[in-house]
Amino acid sequence: MKSRFLSITAIVIALLMLLASCSDGGNDSPEPVQTVKIQSDSDEKQFVSFDNPEVDSYIDDLSSECDFNGRTFTWCGNEGQAPEREEETGDIRNDSLYYRQREIEEHFGVDWVNFWPPDLGTGNQGVYDHVLQDVLSGVGAYDLCYGTTIAIAQPLFIQNVLMDVSDFQYLDLNREWWTPGLMDFYSIGGSLYFLNGAIVTSNYEDTCCIAFNKEIAHEYDLEDLYALVYDNLWTFDKMLEIASVIPTNENGSGVYRFGNPDGIATLYAHGYSLTEYDEYGYPYVDESVSRGVYDLAEKFSQIYGDEAICASSKGDYGGFTEREWCINKYGYEDYSEMFAKGNFLFYFLTTGEAAWLRVYDVEFGILPIPKGDASQPNYISGTGTWGASNVFVPKSAKDIEMTDVMLEALASLGYKYIKPAYYDMILKSRSTYDYDSKGMIDIIFETKRYDIIDFVAIGGSINMDSDFVRIVRGAIDENASSFVSRYKMQAKTVNKNINRIRKMVERDQSY
């Protein structure tokens, strides 16, 4: 969802929780805290446990077969996204990652290294440069890499320096710790270059949703929004109807109905996708625009193109960063602060950004992106792929068996530690103000949807979506006809790019 994905560090600071400390019993591997008790906003006490006998048994079996006897295992990624930690700090996010790392070290005998050289900093360019140089030189310094889709994973893939992991021996993509359907929506011609699931924290942070301001909803006596969701009546038209009670904000001093709506999230929520697959398993973009998509563009333009009802960036910030845009146009640091100060009713954002809202003094609720119509069986929640961190293997990796095993161990133990910490504790227990919002989180994640478009729509910079993605995400401005003409033009460009990618993949598969 745009490049406004918030820094993980800020979220961590905002959601700091102290865990009960425990003794290491005289050895180097601390005994993980097994149960954490937290007080919810209601009188009901909630318990989040790291106990997972099924994962423990799985890891025991895997480690009995594979012991790497002190071999060095090196991750590469920028420090802000680093999945592992050096010590316990009492912060639930940090410590869940720390426990996972120590358990992997203990079971598999690896010497863990996080690669963050001084010149890497926290920027994406450094990761890209280091991994690309490593593959081209054949040094093989990194066993596994991670980073955001557009900034790191996609540019490296286009350079043909990532390894196909589809036939890795120990990788079991049917297990619950991997995102369901990876081969269905992330593969290219049967090859798989990117992995997502409980292996990375972004799996629980990058899903699109809507926050609504409870004070504004109460002031205008809006109907029960949660009930609409539960009754399958939360549709795009219903959202427009409800928001219409908010007067237009002609001079910008009142309340907007919508904050920075997301066209791709809305498209997915209506049951559409940007890419389809041919009979050979290669993605493509349909260059025609269906009547349904055209109608959706018209409806979306009702909110996006009207500055009296919608606070937005018009998709590209006019050459500014989002922060600069918000400061210059609205006088706020970002859209989250603007929402928290009561400037709009509905705010399109990701679950990670929703967690961040708890630092503000604002009462809000969480809702899924509204579906196309009431007959649609499910709410469909797209992932904000720009901010998603994916895991990938450079072609220079030397010890493929170790990388193969570590992928499965990281994902399964991520399911044991990261899922309870992030999903159960941070998202559902610390980032919501009411019981119903917790139920909304479950609905949102039940039908989470990915699309490979950000990997194949070449044309963006290292920090920005392609032109095609930006058109759909936010640049549906004055009319649907304008959107359709630009869509068709950019779709042709994307398909040309995909043909280049196809030749690259087929050439690799022939070796």
C-alpha cells in the first residue's frame, strides 16, 4: 500500500511489552518464555502461549536428520528489517525473534550471522548493491536474503541473480507456516523465487484494511459497522452511502470522508486481480478492461477525485515524498497523524499501520476492505506488496542443503514464536480497542490475497511502484475513461516485460 509502510522500529517502540525474564539454567541458550498474560480492554484476560508441540516434534525430526556442525549461516538485509536479535530486551517482537534464532542455533549447530556492514545503513540500495555484487563475483557470502518487494527483491530478480527454490528438498509449502497458495500466485513458469509466511514479520503487517474513527462515527450516529461486516453487508456502495452523511469539506477545515484510499486493495476486494496465469504457468495482464473494472473505476473516482471528501496524494505525491506532501498540503506529518487528529472517517491502511495508531489518543475500529456486493462469498484482503518483506536465495549461495533446511526451520519456528507475538498479541490484543476489531482481524487474514504484479511490472525505481501499479493503486482521478486508456497502455508494457522475464526463466530452466 504505497511507500508509506511505517518503520518497524516505530511500531516496536509503540508496542513495547515486558515479558517475564527466565533463567538460562547455566547454558548459552535461554529457555523461551512459554506463556505471556495480557490484560485486554475488556475484563476478560487473554493468554498468548509460545507452546507448539507439533512444531517442536517437526523440528526434532528435521534436526535429527540435519546437523551443520558449526557452519556459518548468513542472512543479508537492512538493519530495520533484520529478522534476528542478539539478546533479550523484554520487547515481545524482539524476543520472539531472539528465541527463534537461539532454538535454530541449538538444534542445527549453525553459527548465525546477520550481515549489516556499516555502509549498508538502513537503506534499500545498500542491500541491493551488496547482494548483486556477491552473485556477480561468485563469492557466496550470503545464504539467504530478505527485503521489501519493490526496493530489493524485484530489482534483484530482474537482474537474474535469484535462485529457483521450487524443488528444494526440505521446503514443504503445504504446511501452515507458509502463505497458502505460494505456487499459485508467486510462481513464474513453475519456478518460485520468493517466499512469504511466518518466516517474516511483515506477513502480519502488510495486509490491507480500513480504520474508522469512532468519535466521528458516534457524532454522526452511524449504523453498526461491525454488524454490517458480520452480516456480509459491508460493500463498497454501503461504505459510500454511510460516508455521505459527512458534509463535504470544501475549505479543508472540516472532516473528510476518506483518507488516502487504495485502488488495488479495492480492486482485490471486488474479486479482481491484476495478473492471471496462462496454461504454462506464466503470469500476464489482461489488456482489455472488463465492464466490472470500468464500473469500479467510476465508483472509485467518486471518492478519489473529489478533494472535498477525500484526503489523498493523487498516487504520486507530485514529486514529493508522502511526508512532504502531507506537511505541505495538510499540515500533518503523515496520514496516520491526520486520521488520529479526527480529520477523516475512513482510513485505508495496512495492519502494521493500524498497530501504530495505538500511539495516538484516538478511538478507532478495524474493518476489512468492503466487498463488491453482498452476494460475494468472502471479504478479500489484498497485501500491500510494496512493503512486504520476502525471503529469497541468491544464486551465489554455497551450501544449498543448509539454506533449504534453514528456510523450513525459520518458517516453522516463526509459526511457533512470531505468529503468537505478532498476530495474537500485537495485532489482536494490543492494537485494537474493542472485541469486535479482534474479530475483524480474523476475517481480514482468512482471505489474504497476494498478486505477483509488483515482481513483473518493471518500470518503477528502486523505491517506487511501476507506472502500471501506481495507476491502479491511486491515480484513478477525474474519470474512468482516462483510467481505462492509461491502463491499456501500461498493460501492454507490463506484458512486454513479462515476455523478457519468461525468456530469462526458460533459459535458466534449460540448464
